[in-house]
Amino acid sequence: MTRSPERLKVRAEFVAAARGARTERRGFVLQGLARGDDAPPRFGFTVTRKVGNAVERNRIRRRLRVAAGLAEGARAGCDYVVVARRPAITLPFAELVADLTGALARLGPLTPRRPRPDAGRPRSKAEAPAAAPAETTASTTAPRTSGTIR
């Protein structure tokens, strides 16, 4: 029995991985980003409603989760997001695992994304953009007289 890989669970982790490297395969798109630590690789799975109904989406997610546990080439300290495509439900499982292994190899060594110099720094009031004064017009302040419901 294979061990299920570590999982991404918070939206911010999915968004961060989406800004990293990506490669496309027939059954999925793989996105990856280095975290900058030596922890085991983590995987997140995205299956949109365009792919199918709930039963099909859950089946695809289960297949991809097991394939990620079997695929080789995931590097420690990296986050990966697998965005499913419709063919993932019909691809032979061995081909799905081979595609994921090839996609991980194609991404190669990932580098950590450097944060912007001003990221996370609160703005002072002097740097904050000035708010425009609110304007009132006759059309926004006039009472409504038409369209009453009885």
C-alpha cells in the first residue's frame, strides 16, 4: 500500500504554488514552488466543476492522490498543485503515474520565490493613498417614487 503524500490545505498555499513553475499534461496541469525548507513535498489537488459532477471529481481526486504517492521525483521542500483535466478520469492509471513522474522531472529543481521588498509591511498614513471626497448627486439622494410594490 502506498503512503498518501503530505497535503496542501490552505488557499494561500495553493495560490503561492500557482505563481511558480508549471507544466501541462493531457490529464492535468502541474504547478510547483519551492518553500525553502527540507520538509517532505506537499501536494494539493484542484478539480473544478467544469471537469464533471461530484462523483467524477472525487474519483479524479482519488486517482491523482494515489498517483502522487506512487510518482517519483517530488523534491523535499516543494509544494505542488495538480489541476485536473477531464481526461484524468479515463487515462490508464499507469499512464497517469508516468505522466506525473515526467511532469515532476520536467519542473526540475524549483527555486524559492523571493517576496517583494515591501510585502507584509504595513503602510504608514503618509504612504497610504488619499481617499477621494465622497460626492453626492441628486440622483443618488432623491427618494424613489416609482416601482412601489403593493
